[in-house]
Amino acid sequence: SGARAAAAFVVQRGDAQRMRIGGDADPAWIEAVVAARAAGVMVLAFGCDVTETDAKIAGPLTIEWDGDAHNL
């Protein structure tokens, strides 16, 4: 219908610098994320500052697609 869509992943680790889509993850899940991206869904990843009592979005992460890094 032309509406914009996005999938946002949140990595709840303060030391994360990237998120990898591939590797040992569920192959069907990888296929679904890759297909969604190919269909125009924006895929985003965010890191968190995490404490014992709180987690806050810290900023965007680099997404690696089977080892190919992309800043999205």
C-alpha cells in the first residue's frame, strides 16, 4: 500500500557496537529479516545503557549482514 514500515532491534548491552544478522541465528528468522528488508522494510538496531534498575536507548548500532557491515 506504500506505507513505510520498520523493524527495530534493541540490544540490551552497554558495550555493543553492532548487531549481526546471520551466523548461528535461526535460518528461518534470518530469511524473514532479509526478505522484509528486500521488500522495503527499514531494519534498525539500537544499543542500550543498562543498569540494575533501568535500560535506556543509547543510540544506533551498525548492522552486519552476514559479515557485510552497513550503517542504517
